[in-house]
Amino acid sequence: MIDAGPSLVETLTFRAGFNTSLVVAGTTLLGLAAGVVGVFAMLRKRALMADALSHATLPGIAAAFLAASWLGAEGRSMPVLLAGAVFTGVLGVLAIQAILRYTRLHEDAAIGIVLSVFFGVGVVGLSYIQANRADGSAGIDAFIYGQAASMQPSDVRLMAGIAIFGVLATALLLKEFTLVAFNDAFARVTGWPVSLIDLLMMALVVLVTVAGIQAVGLILVVALLIIPSVAARFWTERIWLLVLLAGVFGAASGYLGAVISSMLPRKPAGAVIVLTAGGVFALSLIAAPARGVIAASFRRLGLRLRIASDHLLEAAFERGDHLLSRAAVDDLATVRGWSTPFRVLLLFRLRLAGFVAGSTKAGVSVSPAGLARGQRVSRNHALWEQYLISDADIAPSHVDWSVDQVEHVLSDELIARLEARLAERGISVPAPAGHSS
Amino acid sequence: MSWPAFQFDVALDLFPMLAGLLAAVGCGLLGNFLVLRRISLMGDAISHSVLPGLVIAFLIATSRSPLAMFVGAAVAGIATVVLVELVKKLGRVEPGAAMGVVFSVLFALGVLLIESAAVRHVDLDADCVLHGQLETLFWTTPVQSWDEVFQLRTWTGYVIDPAVVNPETGEVVRSAIYHQGVPRQVVTLAVMVLAAFAFVGLLFKELRIAAFDPALATTLGFNASALHYALMVFVAAATVASFEAVGSILVIAMLICPAATARLMTDRLLAQIAWSLAFAIAASIGGYVAATAIPSMWGKEPVNAAGSMTVAAGVLLTLAIVVSPKHGLVVRAIRRRRLAASVALDDLLAALFRFAEQGEPKVPRARLAQLVPGIRLDRALGLARKRDLVTLDDGLVALTPTGLDTGGAIIRRHRLWETYLVEQAGVSPDHVHETAERLEHLPPQPDLPADTDPHGKAIPPGV
Amino acid sequence: MPELSPTAARRPTNLAERPEHSPDSPLSVHAMTVAYHRKPVLWDVDYDAPPNRLIAIVGPNGAGKSTLIKGCLGLVPRSSGQVEFWGRPHGEARSRLGYVPQRESVDWDFPVSALDVVCMGRYRRIGWCRPVSRKHKRASLDALDRVGMADLAKRQISQLSGGQQQRVFLARALAQEAELYFMDEPFAGVDAATERAIVDVLRDLRAAGRTVIAVHHDLQTVPEYFDDVILLNMRVVASGPVAEVFTQENLHQTYGGRLTLLAEAAEAVARAASGERAP
């Protein structure tokens, strides 16, 4: 079909022949819908329920095929097969709920049971068709791993139609879905039909799953639902942006995955699409500015630096000398566990903030602003210590340790309240003596 | 339609059945701890995500060497657990979603690797990963009879084949040693099952505490997380030992279904393990036989045996949900019915006692029907007469002496409750009757030094 | 299957006992029993809330305080009993009810802002599928302003302190513009500033003729913050104006161990109902 070899660029720009372009467009739309719908499966904590659902579609596909050909119709008619898939998919979800309701088993076991047993029924059905029908399984086992490349234009149109419907429905019901996912009890009290909204949410998951099984395969379609939304979560705290980004990530995975796989010999579109989504996820996990790992470790480093610089300035203030000797800094570093690179960073930060005027072989020269800051820290320390001893009944010998954790994060409002509280009890903490500033 | 037919053929059926059985037993044993710790889906995740580990091990070792496969699977298994933890912690992602992300990406990687390997005609197939190749495990040694089964050479496989002579040329074509005794997969599975039993047997105490309360286990000095990883390694090993023969779907089913079924049968861990093993054995043998026998009723070809075993496990679970003697729906319904009957009986006796108190020992049935609703009255009367508590004579119901005692005890409980509710629970007297009405049927009984209830009625003496 | 709630077996004659509720009572609970897993948690509760009061529900842990609110609002199934609002069933009074759930009941790491949460109080007014219009946004901002959080409207909810989160929930209830408010532990784990803000809001609500029923933990502040009190321990031990009901003796009865037999009976009911034999 397309083995004549359209180039990567041609495929990327939809110029690689009608069929390939159609498939690429279809998986892009599918990815968009899966990403958008998946956001609420994730927020409602139903990611693995969706997994069970997609596995549970297999017996429906086999049964629909058998039923259709028994009635003399064309077994491999896509709408018939997908109707069967919807039927047993929903049956699987109901089975999970029945197990939870009528037995003492927990959700994890219920999902695992439905997933494996329904899939087992499907495997039996497929092998029955394979062994007993002259036309064999007629390619319906392609649903397990998906076969995007062999999709017909009508299949793609059906998939695209479902995908567009899914996106539009989610857009319309964004407000309701958000409410139920965040706080279903409140939704119920204010008169929203929570079960109905839940049902709509699940119905969209079913639709997208069923639309995706032909292209991505029923084992991996759940990945397309979960991964884009989990990845998008790293980038934003806004629900509409989350939905948008999940859609974009899903669409990008569908698009790139289909294009790349069309270049590969056996065109394993499902696997490549999921791996592309996995790549987006890994990138988000590491590099996203809002919740990514790098951003988080920078924030932690920033806090450590702030605390360390407080310690250093406090030490300088308490020694009453603007020059903190090298030996004193070494001592601090040993006690506080500062590594050499950390010390370099620390001094850099202190100079940047104007707390340190310069550092020589003799030691660190603290600026007046630095000493003032040291005085504030020292006073906070004393205040908190006093409070712990007088109000919280903590033994004086234990005080220093807990003070160290807290003194750097006190807000000005809290300090004012601390002073008021101690004043009420007739305790005043004078500004500690030291270098006058 | 004809009778189900299944002809056991040693050469064709012994090893597939044995492989299914071993896989079911090994996974079923380990599954107990997954289900108890509510991490069943970790088994699901691992059995998906060992795939890339296997394929990579295969590509490096260029053979299906069991050792390479085990290393690959164990590494993939641990990687899954570690990655799920990482994604959960670093990404603040909910456990289910974290698991979903990790295992689907790893599985996709495995599928891609297999597909690219398949291009180079390497003997790996994505389909067999799911439903295995049980049917290919037949005995290549020509076993003709049961006698041969019990000969060592048949098992070791070193059967010296008589030289095959080309009848036309008289040339010796092959003087071969059949090197096919017990299929490698079955040996691997047997080793896995032994190892799993050794693991559970040696660490039973620790596993039990860790399953019940991981925090407690840690304070007691067991390293719960090391135990967790060890369990996961065994699950990965069970997966890899099983998957070639039975496919990953049976692995997931056997990790979860037998243990879940056993949960419905008993509350004790040892008994649960025993039940789960019994269910695993029953599902694997039953499933295997059914795969051939049931289609044969319509003259059809056998279906996939691993799938059929999974279905059998599901059928057993469904049966347990319905008829388990401890937690089954039927038993619960029967107990509720019995309870309803005994409540109705109590109501009847109490009513008769009250009538007797007011000097009316014989009560027309119709008057009782106002107090105990129709159907329940019939059952209650039947029960009471069977137990010789009342007599029914010409439409008049009367208590026998035993009935009088029983009725008195019920009324005593009722009035004691009323007294308790008024005096201690601060319920207003005009309100206590209904509550006492429910409580009088239950074992706890207030111990009060009272002679009369809040309505001024005498409390009958205790027996 | 027999209903095993303590009141289910009422005979027809007893139904006549039912008192007539005055239609201006915002909440009338009659013979309400609530069971979790068939174990009764609330037992035969009768209560009529006086209008335009601040009412505290007080009682020990496990007394069923949250359950009382949830049972009234239909969030947990009632085994028996009726609940009416202004003499009408729940369905007809829904738009007049406000609700502040327990703070721990939701996932605060949810991708919405404080203003988004408050707007949820207006969703029912807005209706299906329609976006939040500027008018409703303004009303929500006003509600946030009343709890002193207008400047944090755009803040993501996980970045708020516990007290601020509680105030967001309160603002959401205010945005509902209800007449009867149910609040589940509004003061639990909040800072002093929030406590003051909540008390101010409660007094404003009373001044505007509203009624508030709140689960409260801190016995010391009951007389200061509330007008009425419901002393609850599986059943209503006493209820009425704080001055009359909030007595040492009633408190002792609510918190004392004299009701253990009732708890034991509840266990027995649960066991019997689940079909297990009594030990």
C-alpha cells in the first residue's frame, strides 16, 4: 500500500497517499479525544477501571462476530463489532460494581478479576472462531494489538466521528465533570444527578476505548486515556488548561506515533503511539516547570540555600564580627553538612543578595545588611525557643533542635503573634546583644 | 448436541495440563498475599511489564535460556515496582494511574521489540505472550502407553531411536537421540512452584504480618519493603515461568481469582491458602478438560486451553459468590429468612404472653393477625407448633407451658430494654417501645435491678 | 428480608404519635435511623430545628455527628425515618440548602483555583452545559471577599493553608445563597484568623435570618459561638438553647460511658442483619 516509500516529511504533512494520511488523521483525532476524556478518568481515580473495561471488550467483539455471521450478516462489519465491544465493556464495569457490592473483595481484586476473566472469555471466543470457522478469525484478533495500517476509510471515519463527539461532549460537560470529580457529595447536595454524570463520564470512556481498539489495540488503548492526562498534570493547575494540554499531548502522540510506525516494517502503530505518549510523559515528569522533578529540586535547593545563609548570618551576628573566619565557616559546614559545591553556591547567593561583601582567604566578610538579617534570625530563634519552653512544654534541652526546623519559615504575621503571646505571659525577648547595626 | 467428550491422551495432554496446573498453583499461592495487601493489580502490572525484560534478555542471550529469561523478568519486575513508586512520589500521581502509565509504556516497548525482532525471524510472538502455547507442549517422545510414562528414560528424554534406514537405498538416515523428554517449560514451572512454596513456607510468619499490617511488621524488625520487593520478584518469576506455556492472561487470572475465591470461603490465612490452591488446581484441570469437552458437544474443535482455564477460574469465583457457606449470597439470604422467622416467632410468643397476662390464655387467630402480619404469622405459628410452644385448637391459639416460659423471657428482655432506655439513655417513655421491640430479639440484655418497666408493667423474672 | 432498624417494626397505631411539625421549622427530623453496613450509627433521632439560630452538634467521637448531617441531606441512606425542610420533602427544598463538607473529604491537590471552587456553589443556578458567566463569577468573588480571601481567588487550592481551604468551602456555601446551612466541622484544624472569620460569617448569616447547623468539637467555645446545641451520642441526648441544655449533667450523659450497652446492641443488630450468627 504505502511500501512504495513515502518519506517521513511526506507522511508528516499528509502527502503519503490517501490511506496513510487518513489513518494519521484518525489516530490524531483519537489521541485528542482520549486525552480529553482521560482527564476525568484520572481525576476520578478510575484509571485502572478503564483498563478492565478495555480488556472486557474482547468477548463482545468475538460474540458480535459470531452472532452476526450466524444471522447471515457480514461478521467483520465494524459497527457490529464495536457494538459488541460496548456491550461487554459496560458489562465488565457493572461486574466490578457487583463484586464490590455483594462480596467482601476490594476494588483492586474486582478489577483484576473482571479484566482477566473477561479477557479469558474473549481468548476462548477467538480461538473458537479460529478453529471452527472456514474463514478463520478474519482478522478480528487484530483488535488485541490494533492494526492502524489496515483500517478502511469507513473505519477511520467512524473512529473520527466518535472522537469528535467525545471532545465536544467533554467540552460541554466540563463544569459538571469537574464538580463531580472534585466533590461528589457537594454535587449531590446541590441537586446534581451524580450517578447520571458519572455514567456519562464512563460512557465517554467506553466510546473512546471502543473507537481506539482497532487502531491501538485493546490492551494499550487505556494508555492513551491515562498517559496524556497524567503528563499534562505536570504542567498546569488549571482544569481547562489540563484538558487542553491532555488533548494536545494525546493528539501529538497519535499523530507522531502513526507517522513513525508507518515507516516501520510491521507498522506496530499501537505500541509506537503509546511509547510516544510515554516519551511525552517522561519529558513532563522531568522538565515541567510547575510540578516537574527538576523544578522541584531547584525549589528544594533554594530553600536549603536560604536556610544555610540564615545560619551563616546568624553565626556572624552572634560572634559580633563582620568577618567570619574561615575556620568558623569550616565548622559550620561540618555541623550543617554543607558540601564544597554547596558552599560555593551559598557564597554566591549571599553575595547576590548583598549579605556578604566579599570573601578572602581569611574568611567571609558580612555586609551590614547581612548582619541585620542575622540579628532578625537570631531574634526569631530566641522567640520561638521561649515559646516552646513556656507554652508548648518542651524541655529546654530539646528546644534547639525544633527551633532549627522552624525559625526560617516563620512569617512576619506569626512572629508578631508570637511576640504578643509571650508578652501576654509577661515574657519579653529583647533584641539579642551583638554587633550593633 | 452430544455428550461432552474428552479423551485423555498421555502424549498430547499430560504436559499441557501439568503446565497449566503448575502455573495455576504457583501463581495462586503468591496471589494470596497480593489480594490481602490489596495490590492485586501489581500482579497485573508486572505480568504486562516483564515483556520488554524478556525480549531484551532474549535478544542478548539469543536463546530462550531460562536463566537469561529469569534475570530479564526479575529486572523488569523490580523496575516496574521502582518506577511505579517513583512516578507516584515524584509526580504526586495517584497509584492506579501511576501503575497504568508504567505498565502500559513497558508493555508497548515489549510489543515493539517483539515486532522488530519478528522482522528478523526471531521466534517470539506477541500473541503467545497473551494466551500462551499450551497446545505445543506435547510429548515429542513417542509415548504409547501408561507403562512408558513410568519409565525413567521417557522422562529424561534420552530415548535412543533405532536407526532409521532409507528403504530404497538402505542408507542409515538418522540414528538420533530424541532429546525431548519433559518440555523445558514444564521443568521451569516446576522449579518456580517449588521456589514459591519454599519462599512462602520459610517466610510465612513475616508475610502474614506484612500483609496484615506493614507498619507493625517494620516495628517488629522485619523489613516490610524488602519483603514486598521479594514478593514482587517472585511474582515476576512466576509470570515469566508461566507466560511461555500459558500466557500472561492466565497468570493474571491465577494471581487474583483463586485467592479472591478463597477469601470468600474462609477468614483464616492458612485455610485461605489451602482453598486457593484447591481452586487453582480445579480451575486448571477443569478448564483444560472443558476446552476440549464442551466444544465437542456440538462437534466443534477445541478452544484455547489457557483462556478456558481463566474462564473456569471465573466460574468458580461466581459460584463462591453465590453459594459460599460463609459469605455466599444464598447462605446470607437463608440466614436472613431464618432470622425473620425467629423474630416473627418471638413476636407471636410475646403477644400471646401479653394476652395471657391480661387473663386471656386462648386467643383467636384473627386477633393475632393484626399484631403479626399475615405471612409471617403463618410461618411463626407453624414453627411454634413444631417446637411445641403453642397449641392451635379450633382457631384459638394458646401457649404451652414451655411457650409461656419462652414468651416470658422475651417480655422480660423487652421491658428491661425499655427501662434501660428510659433510665440510662434518656429516651422518653412514650418512645421506647419500638426500639425495645427490635432489641428484645438480640442477645445483649441489660442487667437492672428493676421489677417494673416505665409503663408500670411487671418485668417477668429471669429463668 | 426484615428491616432491622429499631423503628421499622412500628405498628400502624404508633404512627399516630407523629407530632405535627410547624412549617417554619427549617429542619424536622422524625425517627431517623442511619446504619453503616447495617450497624446503626444514629438511633431514632427526633429533632426540630428552630429558625434563625446557630446550632452546634456536639458529641464524642463516633457519636454520629457527621452522619446526622449526611442523613438529613440524603448523602447516606436512611434505614428509616423522615426528614423535612420547612415542612417539605428534600427534593423541593434543595435550592435553599447550603453545605460545607469536611475539609478532608476532598483531594486538595485538584487542578482548580479557589474561585473555581466557590463558583461550584453557583453551578446549579447556572444549569447544565452553560459556562460560568461574569455575573456568577462576581457573586463568587463577593463570597470569597466575605471570608477575607478575595486576594487569593486565583490561587490553586493545594497552595492554600488548611484554614484558607476551610474558608474557601465556607465561601462556596455562601455563594449558594441558601437559607439553611449544614457545616461539617468548620472549625477543625483552622488557624485563629480563620476561626474569627468563620464566626463573623456565622453571625452575619444569623443577622440575615439564616439558620446554621454545624458539627463542633470544641466544647469551650460552644456558648460563645452558638445559640442552640444538639447533644448527640448515637441518639439525641438533649437539644435546645445552649443556656438550658448545655449543662454539666447533660454533657456527662453524652460523653459518659453509660451508653455502652446501646453500642453493644448496635453491634448485635449489625451481626444479625449481615446474617452472621451471634457469638
